[in-house]
Amino acid sequence: MTIFQEIVSEEYLTVSEVKEYLQKIEKERSLDEDRELPYELARTIEHVNRFSVLGAKEARELVNKLIELDKVNALTACKIADLLPQSRDELRSIYTQNRHNLDGEELDKILVIVAEYV
């Protein structure tokens, strides 16, 4: 068991970006024919393959555009990029854990940005 002393850096990633990283790892490990992928890694790869919609670059562009808005932080932007909500209700469900109450205009701004990537 590894015990970490401190967090050096932290960055939120979208499912699409994680998929890109895991594809590299899978490719490296496939070169060694004797090694089989651990169960957890194989399941994670299966999950990101199933649920990633955008490419990694598109997802990062969307996150960056969303972060420019006032009430969208990096974590929420990544959730929005992963889920690509199509309605106000879907978008509100992402904000249920946040303490922000967005009005209709703010929700619509986000949905317009998301619509560019759907």
C-alpha cells in the first residue's frame, strides 16, 4: 500500500481524456505478450470506451469554454463535457450538489456552448 505525503498537483480530466491515456497504457502493455491487463484496468478501459462521446481535444476545448463562464468550475465543466446535457433539467441535475442556483439565462449559455459539440 502506498501512502502519499502530499498532493503535488491536481487536474480534472474528462472521460475522453482518460480514454486517451488508457489507450496509451494498453498499447504499451500489449507489447509485452506475457502480461495480462489487471481486471480493474480492463474494466476501466471498457467503461471509458463505452461512455466517452467526444474526442479528448474536443472535450478539453469544451471544458475550457465552460470554465470561462462565471459559475462553472473545472470539476463541473468536466462533468458537463462527459454528460453533454441537452436540457435545463439535465443541466440542473449536474448542479444539484453545488450551492449555485443558476437562472434560466445562465443555463441557456451553458447549453448553447454544449450544443456546439453535440
